[in-house]
Amino acid sequence: MLAQVQIKKADCERAVHVIAATRPPQPIPRLAFKTPLAISAVLNSAAASSRRKITPRNMFGRRKEKTGAVRQTTGQDLELAHTKEPKEAASHPHKHHHPVFNHNGHKVTKGIHPDGESGRKGVHPHHFLRISARSASKLSMAVNVLWPFVPAAIVVRYARPEAHLWIFVLNYIAIVPTANLIGFAGQELARKLPKVFGVLVETFLGGIVEIVLFMVLLRKNIDDPTDEKYNNFIPVIRAAILGSILANVLLCLGCCLFAGGLRRDEQDFDAAISEVGSGLLVTAGFGLMIPAAFFTSLSGSTTVDLDAEQLTDKVLTISRVTSVILLVAFLLYGWFQMRSHHGIYDAVLEKDEARDHDRHKDLKKAKLTLTECILALVISITLVCFHAIFLVEGIEYIVEERHVSDSFIGLILIPLVEKAAENLTAVDEAWDNQINFALAHVLGATIQTALLNGPLVVIVGWGLHKAMDLNFEIFNAVILILAVIVAGNFLRDGKSNYLEGALCILIYIIIAIASFSYPNPIHGAAGTSEASPATGAGAEGGH
């Protein structure tokens, strides 16, 4: 216990020395150095005093003015001299001035937020491994026991390339701890940045796994049925886009509401988070569904003169134009949060931090340095890329030999593994009464998938001459619209409880059961323009 409250002797001596040099002699109580916050206050006060200009005094205790006049110094003058803000702070009242020392007594590096200051520089292997193993929460720390699957998955891929089922299962599990490291490194990096920008960066990094999986699936896709390597993954990509949205707005949101509701009767969240997020979800859902609605309304119509090839080309064009517009919407959303209305979000998130039950523990935890954050991201993203490639190689075997539908793989299996780490972070925040932070992560990740990741894969496919479009199955489209409506209704009143969370989770389970039974589409059938991996080259006219 004594070791926890003691402070480095050098910091105390430095604080006392600076105070003694800049202020009149006064007793400094020993108890002032018993807590990290008291240490920070004393050190910052001393540093601020050392920067103030001390006006020369004459032998009678009178202050020498620049004009040559002499004025008697009063007690009020001394008090104002120690409490007055620097001239720059007075002239710029909206400018944030970070303290020189943070809560742990570490000197804050310029450009780094005090909450993220580690007190170290560079890379220290022992600290790096210890902090990474501790992770962000107990749930995340428990995920780290899966790290042995990472080398095992790589070894089996090269030692037993014919063991397709083992390769798929091992790489599926191995993605979880590597994605967890991406999430933790992103969280540590976000602590060093301004609040709103940090949340956006953390959310974007949480979606890296999804982007990698989409790009690998797209790269492995071969459209030409005459090619012996023909393998159409576009239905899987489309299902994965919607599955990622469903995993966020139903499963992850439900887990957050349920976890937060277990510790308190209700949780209140700010309208600035929920209303903007719900509005963007409706907009994104509308944009994603337009190509599918266009195809469905004209595919069986006898009133228009369009053959299947012309209709497919028009749907592809509409999908590409829609993707560009959705990317513009994402940029507007980012500008809205970071520039024009960042003050609103800053206030909401700072209020949420103040009511965090574990904030005192989080502040005391050792932090990664900026270099270590970047190193962790490089390592984890590299591993995720390898596991994603090996995982995609096994999808064809799982669909054809194990008879698992591509709808189930895209809607359920892929989103579960790619969102695992991000979901754990959001649930931990809701458990600690940081419901606004949790909603910011859940809704932010959903908006990123709908407005950035999905449109991005369409545009990249355009550049690679792949027929990637947004022509979703009617089953998937209806599920998406209903999920957005359900989530919007639960967020509308600004309050949540465990019942609402449980209902969201139950709805997701129902969708998972239905998608498992959903058959693979046949090439040329209404509602789809491509064959799935299960149909193969011989699916041109059916089985």
C-alpha cells in the first residue's frame, strides 16, 4: 500500500525547489504529495509560477512600475499574482492549454494529450509486451489467450495446405487476438489525441480488419465463368457489408445496452450522439438499397425493353455513382464531428469521462509510447492480412464441401470475427457507465461500414475491372431496413436498459438462424446477378 502512494523523491524535490524559487517561503504539507492528482497540481503550479515574470521590488516592499510610479503591494496583489492566467490564455479563452505534468507526474510531450502521456520515449520491449498483454479491459485481456493460434494457423497453412477445414478454423480464430491488438493500439493512440479526433481514429482503426477482408475477397474474385480458377466472392462481400452493419446495430449495441443495464436501472445518453448516428444510418441504408430496389423492380417487368445484361450494367453504374455520393456523405460526417460541431462532442465525451467508474484506474495504468503504438499497429495489421488471405482461401471449401451458405458466411461468420475486438471495447465502456463513448464507437463503426468501407470496395472493384455492385438480395435488404428501424426506436428516447439490449441480441440470433438456412442463389435468378462460390462454373443455368 505504501508503494502505491509514494512518489519519486526527485519529483518532490523538483517541485519544492521551483516553488521556493518563485514564491515567498511557505510550508508545504506532506499530504499534498500523497496522490497522483495532487502531484500533478503541485508540479503544474510550480511550472506555471516559474514562467511568470516576477516584478522587481525595492527595499520597502514596493513594486517598481514601468512608468516609474510606486505602489504599495497588498495581499490581494499577491493572490492575483499566483492565480492570474498567462496572457495568452486570457487573449485566447477558447484555446486549450494542457498542463506541463500529467496525473502520474510525467512531463507531457508537446502535441500529446496528458491522458495518453506514457513518460517514456521509443520502444521498450518489456514494457511493450507487458502493457499489450494487459490490454484495455479484462475481456480484452482474456482474448489474448488465443495468441498461440496465430503461429499455429500460419504453420498449418504451409505444412498441410490440403487441410482446408483446419486452415479455415485456425485462421478464423487467429484473427481475433490480432484484431484485439489493433483495437488496443488504436485506443492507446486515441488517448494521445484530442477527444473527438481520437474516437474517430480509434473507430477507423477498428474497421481495418473489415477493409482488409473486403479487399482480399475482391482480389481473389474471378468473374469469368470460363476461367478454370473461376471463384465469385462478390455475393459474400455484399453479405459481409450488411452483416457488419447488423453486427453493430443489433449485436454490439444490444450487448452494450445489456451490460450497462445490469449495473444500473437506466442509462442516459446525449442526443448529439444518438440522433446524428440514427439519421446517418437511415441515409446510408437508403443509399445502399437503391440499386437492389432498381434491379428487383425491373428484373421481371414486361413493360420495359431491357435484357439481363443491360439491366446488370445499369445496376453496376448506379452502384458506382451511389458509392461516390456515400463517400461524400462520410467526408461531411467527419467534418461535422471534427471541425464545425466538435465542441458539442467534446463536451459530451468529457462529461462521460467524468462519470467513468474506472477512470482512476485507467489513469494510473502504464501507457504505450507513440512509437510502440505504431509498432503494434504494423505488426497486427500485417498478421491480419496473412490470416485474411488464408481464411478466404478456405471459404470455397466450406461452401462447397461443408454446405455452408455464403449468406451465413457473409452475414454472420465474417462480421463476428472482424468486429470482435471493437465490440469488446464498446461493451467495457458501457459497463463503466460511459454509454456515450460506447454509442460513439458502435454507431461510428456502423457509419464507417455503410459510408466508407462498402462504397470503397465498389470503387476499388471499379478500378480493378471487377463487377462489384450493391445489388443485395431482397432477404438481406429487408433485414437491414428492419434492423435500422429497431435500433432507431431504442435510441429515440435517450435512455436505455438491459431489456432493450436483450431484445436486440435475440433479434440478431433469429437473423443468424434464418441466414444459416438461406440457400445459395442460382446465377440469373431474380435478385442477384452473380453466382456464389457454391454454384461454380456449372451454375450458368442452374444445378
